[in-house]
Amino acid sequence: MNKKMSIDKVVCDYYGNPTLYKWENKQGHSLYICKIRSLTLNNNRYLIAAADEDVYLPNTPKLLSDIRWRVFQARELSDKLLTEQPAHSYQPRSTNSQTIQKLKKDDVYTYYTCPELGIDVLLLNDEKAIYEYPASATLVSALETYKTLLIKQS
């Protein structure tokens, strides 16, 4: 199995292969979104997969395993999206505790890499925190921040 397929499987298995709904086409990409059920009232947590632009209409459902994403996000957003679709619940299912290594930090992101899975991991920095993320972490801990972007390496 190649690296890009293995990260697809890791993410799909971790979240229990949720159904995402087509949100829109934007800048050559199709965005698919799924709301994640949260125990706290104020959290609007989402999974967002960006794939090459397709012809499907908005609100078309697709399993995560059927989306060939280039960028995957686990995000907490201030906006409430997908109010008509059911929220997805999951029990984290990961036997993969792949380590990610910090490369650099700027005002917006802390950059990590995981060459074993063929991805770069970007974590959004909290504006108030100076030292928010460690020098190394696991992919699972990054996903659970809900400030995460996974970008497949070319």
C-alpha cells in the first residue's frame, strides 16, 4: 500500500468512516464536510475533506473512504454549518500512534511532518499562546486539537 493510501486508511479508521456532505466547489476543489457531535454546547467541530473538483451537487453524501482528498481538516469553527445533516459520533479507533516532528512555527501555524505517512501536519496557533505545541507529538493528539490540517506530500 502506498503512503497516500495509508494516510487515507488511518484517518478513515480513526473517525469510523463518516458520511461527509458536499459543501461547495471552490478554487478547483470540492469541499466535503461532516459535523462532529461534541459533549460541550459551544463546540462546532467539523471534518473537512478537499478533493479535486467534481460534478456532484451540494449536499451529496459520500463516505470518507470514497473521497480522494488532498487536504483533510479536523476543525473547530465559529460558524454553524450543516444544520440539516446528522452529526457524526465516533470512538477514536487508532492503533497508529504515528509520531509527527515539528519543523517550524510562524504566526498562523505550527508545521509538523510525518514522512512515514506522506503528510505534512499544520496546527493553527492560538493567538494568545507563545509555546502551544511540543517539538514532537502523535498524529492522534494533533487530530484531537480540532485545529488540524493534513496535507498530502506530492
